Amino acid sequence: MKAAIIMGSDSDWPILKPAYELLKQFGIESEVVVASAHRTPGKVKEIVSTAPERGVGAFISAAGAAAHLGGVIASYTTLPVIGVPINATSLNGMDALLSTVQMPSGIPVATMAINGAKNAAIFVAEIFALSDDNIKTKLVKYREKMVEDVEVKAKRVEQSLTKD
């Protein structure tokens, strides 16, 4: 299975690129597409409706402002849709967050934090790990590395205190 990363604008790519890189780290293939819920709705429908034929098992959707992309994708599929609200307006992403999280009953979009693309990639990996032990192993190692990184940072702080 692979993930489809769909963003409403190419300006969203700097936020989504770390998710793409993280998916690669977990061994998950992904396709990246720019398609707007409002400006190219036909393209969105085509991408989503043909996704199973391409082996897509989940979507990461990213959009700012009105941020309807995740909901539009979810309306065309029963595959998991993970929404990433983008900070793209003077409202600091709150408009996108509310547009992504406030879905009608029956059409869910799992919503990450504003600009939370890396968590979206981890969530895809967790979904795929349910049926792929290799991804599950990589997730465990990723978590173990996070623990190690925190311990290194904690020691640095402790050492800086003893120098004073």
C-alpha cells in the first residue's frame, strides 16, 4: 500500500515534505499531488476514485484557509483521510483547523495539528503497520530513537546546570 499526499497549493509543500521524507523512512511509497477542492474539483474526484487501482491505502490532505480538501476527499472514499490544516492566513491556521475538524457525521477526517504533517505520516504508518510487520518494527525503532534523543537533551541540560 502507498499513501497519497494531496495538497491544495504548491505553497503547502515545505510543510508536507517532511511527511513525505518520513513515509520514505518507514518504507511507505507515496504519491504527491497538488489539487484544489475548489479550483480543480474534477481532478480531486479522479485522483480519489482511482486511488485503489494505484494501491493507495490512505490519504494525507493539506489545505489552508477554507480547507475543504480533506472533506471532499473523504466524500469520495472509504479509505482513511488524514487532514493537515495549514497556517496560510491571518487567522494563523485556525480557519483551516476548524474547516478540517468539523466534518459532518459519517464523513470523518482524522485531523492533525496545524502544520502537523509529520504526525500525519506517522499516523499513516500506524494504520499500515496493522498489516505490515516491517512498518511496525520501523515504528518501534522510531519511538526508541525519540526516547534516546530526549535523554541526550536531558543530559545536556543537566550538564549545563553543573557548570554554573
